[in-house]
Amino acid sequence: MLRDASSANAALPATKFTRFTRKTALRALYCRRLIGRIAAIPGDVVECGVFQGGSLAILGLCLRDAGQSRRLWGFDSFRGFPEPAPQDNRSKAVRGRCAAPESAARDTIGQILGQDARDLDVQLVAGFFEDTLPANPLPPIALLHLDVDLYESYRCCLDHLYPKVVPGGVIAFDEYDAGRDRIKWPGAKRAIDAFIAETRLKLERDPLTQKVFCVRV
Ligand SMILES: C[S@@+](CC[C@H](N)C(=O)[O-])C[C@H]1O[C@@H](n2cnc3c(N)ncnc32)[C@H](O)[C@@H]1O
């Protein structure tokens, strides 16, 4: 028997997804495609810029759905942004913005993956990248997902982590020039452009989200 829509919706737990992450369904599909691209590439998945764990949990979900058993790393200060650089838009890039505790990211992973969260090998590393990345002996990386908004943060992540990305591995940039990215996060584009000029890698664009990524050759 069909129930009316309002009573059926009242019982749906699916609203948790939108409650615990602001990321869109398109972004989830994009993450799925990124995970699909690295199916045959050895290495871990590393995210820099975790905040409340939205994209980290989606990446975990995609790994589980793809049957890929890899360690998932999440680096963040969990205290928000550091001091921005002159390359950043100072009205958006404010010290301490996007602060959320590590427990919020763990909660999001638990909410989105449910019981399967126990099987996910997640390593959260708290601290500013400038301190944690040089000190962390990370293994080879198959997917590097960068969502760090700021010029110096992108530079630091790329300087320390690009050498660990294996050939065929993917480096994905959450902000570049899609939507209002150029206005909100101009430092991100500057850092990525400098990286592309140095490495001569080819930027590719995801048609779903207009986000850009490159594949290490
Ligand atoms: C846009 S948020 C990440 C959003 C997250 N990926 C999501 O799906 O909701 C950017 C994050 O980068 C972190 N961040 C930026 N620069 C940092 C730095 N130098 N060291 C550590 N964390 C940094 C901030 O603390 C913030 O949590």
C-alpha cells in the first residue's frame, strides 16, 4: 500500500546526508569518478582540508562501494585557517575560519558509512600542514584530494605531497576557477597555476562539477 509522501519522508534517514555534508550529489559523483580512475593505481588516498569530514566521508563511501581497500588520510588543523597570504582574498580568508574539531569529521564518517565505518582505515592528522606534512612519512599516494582554499596551504601540500603521488595517480583541486572560485579563493588558482607551470602536467576538467585535476605522468 502506498503511503502519502509526507509520512514516507518523515521516516527517511536519507536527510542525514544533507545534514552532515554540504557537498552536492554532483560532487559525490565526481569523487566516485576519481576513485574509479585510481582502481589500478597502488597507493593511499590523502585529503588535505577535512573540516567536518564531508568530502572525506564521501571518498570513504566511494572506496567502499568500489571494493578498494586503501588507507584514507585526512590532514587538517581542525582549528581552521592559518594566517592568509597577500595572494588570498582577505575578506574570505580569515584566520580561524572553517574550524571544526576532529570528532566532527569522525561523526560524519560514522553517519554516512554507518557500520561500514569500522572497516574503513582512516588516519586523521591534526595540525597545520607546515608542521604535519614534513614530519609525516606518508606512503605512496594514488589520489591526492586538496580542498585547502589558501595560497600557502596549496603550495605547502603540493610541495610535500606531489613527490609521493605515483605515476598514474590523481591530484584533484577543489577550488580553481569554477563558479565564484576566482573571487573567493584567488590564492588557490595562483598556487595551482605555479604548480602546473613547474611540473608541466595537464589540467583536466570534470564536466559534472567544472573542478580541475591532473594525472601524474
Ligand atoms: C573548505 S574547508 C574543507 C572542506 C571539506 N573538504 C569538506 O568537504 O567539507 C578547508 C579546510 O582546510 C583547512 N586548512 C587550510 N589551510 C590549512 C593549513 N595550512 N593547515 C591545516 N589545515 C588547513 C581548514 O582548517 C579547513 O578545515
